[in-house]
Amino acid sequence: MNPTEKVTASIAAIMDPIGISARRAAAALALSGNDDRNRALLAAAAAIRVSSADILAANEVDVHEGKAKGLRGAMLDRLMLDADRVEAMATGIESVAELSNPIGKVIAEWDRPNGLKIQRITVPLGVIGIIYESRPNVTADAAVLCLKAGNASILRGGSESVRSSSAIFACLRDGLAVAGIDTDAVQMVPTTDRAAVGYMLSSMSEWIDVVIPRGGKSLIQRVREDARVPVIGHLEGICHVYLHAAADVDMARDIVLNAKMRRTGVCGAAETILVDRSAADRLLPAVLAALIDAGCEVRGDAEVTALVSGVRAASEVDWSTEYLDAIISVRVVDDIDQAIAHIGQYGSSHTESIVTADMAAAEKFLREVDSAIVLQNASTQFADGGEFGMGAEIGISTGRVHARGPVGAEQLTSYKYIVRGSGQVRP
């Protein structure tokens, strides 16, 4: 046996039992009661609060090693936990528990002339593989949303957050045990070997029904290319804020500042500002001054650099760049049609916002921009399942098949048809 075959065999010995036990747990979980699943969620939230000090201690080691490996900026922000973030994790789990039961909902029902009674009802997807980087909180978000929707989950977090994620994972398993639910309903890949990711994608279609990646462009691209099962997710978050001619300057400043600088490393952070030429000299000085004062590097086209000092010249590549950093590009457009065309050419179908007092313009933008999330007079950083009332999210999907936008518990279901007859046979 050559070295490659040995590695594959050893990874298979780790991963195959996980897949087998996940499939077994998923079958039981699909038949579980909503009260039992909620009991597991609430117990997990309580365990996270009790274990907060342990989680933070583990995270401190992860952060220290991350810095030593050269992690910085957005990556460190994603990795780092504090007491508030741990509490937000626990609160998010409780919010998911408060959601209505996503399983067994009657989506539609009708009677046929022959007397057949047909219902379309929601059912779990089955076993969901989640592959993610950096953010240890995804361990909780992903697992609890899957659990709420009756799905078993297999978690594979990044090596940089392995200690933090493991501490959180232990709390989730405690919650399952308290509720009497098979603890294999939530599993974590116990190795940081990258070969485990490849094995999940290529060799576990017998057990995994869907894969959801959450991380950088290279990870998501790899998952899309290598997965042998359906993938839910987005490749990039190139989000735009369009300042229409009828935008209020104070509102425009506040929205842009929040959309870019609240957290620069999230996928809903704005990366490009578009502004109508007729309002550029009225809007841009205040908007860009606020960004620059907040430490943001601004890159603009020729009209922008001529209008506002301290702006660097943008290049063509800026319009299609997801910075995930305190950098933003700014472009002057003729009108709303050119703004929509720019978004269509350079955007990633994630999240776009228009700032305007003109309702007709707003409706045109909301109708014609083909992105998963489109807002009027609000920050792009509302692109978040928690802010949508979903309790949490497993990610943002920009695809057009199955889920689109924030992926919460409801989006982690499929459906089946139940047909009730009284002896009918087909002629």
C-alpha cells in the first residue's frame, strides 16, 4: 500500500463510522417531537453559559496560535470570542428553540375529482455536512438549526478554531443527552487533516444529503467543484449600497458607515458604493469623510477622486473585489439603470441596498436587482438570519435552487406528498 492509499484508508476509518451513525441518528431524529428537540436546544444553551470560561480559555489558545500563524484583520475577528459573543451564542440557540416547528407543516393541500386527498408537507433533509473556517460560533449556529429542522449534522471546522469549536461541541452533545436524543445527531470530524474534507465531499454521498460550506472563496469554490451531493451557499459577498439622487445625506452617511464598518469581515459588509452623478457633490463629501475618519480606505473612480480628497484611484479589479477589510470602492453612475447594470455585472447576487426617498425608484431597484437580499434605506449588514427573525443562520445562499438568502431552520427542510384515498385505482 502506497502512502496515498494509507492516508485514504485511515481517513475512511475515521469518516465512515461518522456517516453511518449520522444516518442512523437522522432517521430517529426525523420522528422526534419538537418539544424534545427544543429541550435539547435549551439544555445546550445552558451548558454554553455554564462552560463560558472554558470556551473562552480554549479560544484564547486558538487566537494566540492564529496570530503566530499570521492571521490578522477579518480572520482574527471571525475567530475571536468574548463574553458577549458567547452569550449571543446561547441567546441565539434559545431563539431557535422559540421558532415554530419547521417539520410537518402542510404547505398545500387539495382534493382531486376522484376523491384523493393530497397534502404537501415539510420533512427534514436528512444528514447535513457543514464545512467552515475560523468562526467557532458556526459550530453552534449550524448544529442547532439542523437539529431544530430534524437533521443530523456532521461538522468540520477549521484547524485554527479547533479548540473553541470542540468546547462548544461538547455543550451541544450535553444538550442532546439531557433530552434523550441520540448524541450522534451532532458530530464533529475529529481530525484537522485536510484529507477529511476531500473525503466528505467525494466519498460520503451514501450518508450525507447536503453540504453547506461557510468560509473564504477558496473553500467554497473547492466544495462546489468536488462535492458529490447538493451544495447550499454563496461564493462571495460583493455587496453594494446605491445612493440615489433622492437620498438624504444624513441617512446615506449612517447607512454606508454601518454597512462597511460595523464588521468588515462579514459577507454582508458593503464593498462598493454607487452614487448618482446628479447627487455626488451633495452626498459624497459627508459620506466619504465619515468612512475615512473611521479608518476606511476609499478607492474611487476619476470623478470621486476629483471631488473628495484622500481617495485613492480605483482600478477595474476593485469593482469585483470582496475586501472583507476596511476598504471600499466608490463609483459615480448616470442613473438607477446604470447602477442596476453595474450590480448585475460585478455583484455576486448576495445583498444590495438603495438609499432614497423616491418610492418609485426604490420599487424599481427592489424589483429589478437579482440578488438574494435587496433592501431600501437599510444597511447591508442586516443580511443575517438572526436579524430576519430566524434565530440564527447557517449561511447566506445566493443560488436559485432550494434555499436563497439566509438559511435558517425552515430552509433546511424538503417536502413530501401524502395522498389519502378510499380504494381508488387508476383507470
